[in-house]
Amino acid sequence: MKLLLVEDDFDLSGALSRSLETRGFDVLRCAEGHEALLAARKKPFDVIVLDLTLPGLDGLELLARLRGDGNRTPVLVLTARGAVSERIAGLNAGADDYLAKPFDLEELMARLQALTRRMGRDGHLRCGLLHHDATSGAFYRDQRPLDLSPREGELLRTLMSHVDRVVPKDALRSAVFGDDDDIQADAVEVIVHRLRKKIVGSNTEILTLRGVGYLLCDDAAATAPRGTR
């Protein structure tokens, strides 16, 4: 499995690269933003681990350019910037997951495995019986097309990009409505309510973590205690 590691801390990059390689990853290391962008444009990777504070080209700008190219490779942002606002900025730029330094290596491995399981090299997203075709933009439930509005589709695509991870409500609002400040306060809740009805029978569930955000999981994970629903 090919992994692009973008990290300017030489010691951390070396140690992390060795650990990843012992777990079966084929790692290419880059320490500078422009170098990483060129590498990602030249050949495909299964997953990218990206630091945000980089020389030459900031990690957020690098990520935005990759997504602008249509590159849907799963990206895990690995950074010392742990504030909620920074996590939201990373998600809005197109990150698929976020892990703050210092981090546990086993947690990093678990997240990388989850990312590569749910998104194939074709860039298609999957969770339970839900499938999002990255080429056509269509959504399917058990191979049957889902009739979704553009806003419902954008919200579901965002949740499917972060399966088993909480997406902050503000990040969902930004993904669906952009910078529109005139929307109703409960607009995200309304779309989530409609989506829950439309994905019945997909072996997935949208959970609410009150005061935090939403999370999409398959039924195996959704059988956990329901106090968060």
C-alpha cells in the first residue's frame, strides 16, 4: 500500500516512516509542500499523511490544490494544531481525518486502515450498503440510486468521507451552505432528519453527539449504547 508522508520534522518523519514500513506500507517521504504536491500529481497513492506547518507551501493550501485537481486520495492531517477551529479548517479543505500531535502510533495505524477500507483507489466512498460514485456524483443504497437534493448529497458525502469520525456541526454547515449567513440555525438538523429517512435499510446510521456534531457508522458500530443519538 503506497503512502505519501508529508512531514518537515526529519526525526519524526524517519521514525514514522520506519514504523509504517514494518506494517506493510510503501512510504515516500516529502518535507516541503511543493515537493509533495508534485509527487501526488505524478503517481497515485493509497493514502496521504499530511502535516500542516510546512515550508514552501502550507499544508492546507497543498490539500486545497489536490482537491482542486480532483485528487480524492484519503488524507489524514497530522499536526500540532489541535484547536477545534484548526480541525474544522482541515476538514473544510478536504481532509478525511485529523490526528493531533503527540499521537499514539497504534491509533494512527487504526485510522489509516479505516481510511483505506472505506475509500478505494477509485475514490468512491462506501459505508454499509451506501456507495458514492466519485465520477458521476451519484449515491446508491444497495446498488439502487438514492434520490437526494444537492444539499442532502453534500452532507452525506461529507459524512461518508469521515466514517466513524465525528464531523463538527460547523464543518457540515460550511460544507453544505458555504459562507451563507442567512440560513436557519437548525438547517443542518433538518437535512440530517431527511437523510435518516432516505438511508433506512442501508445498514448505516447517523448518530448525533449533542453539542459536538454528527457521525456516520455502519450497524456494527451503531449497536453501541444509544445515549449519544
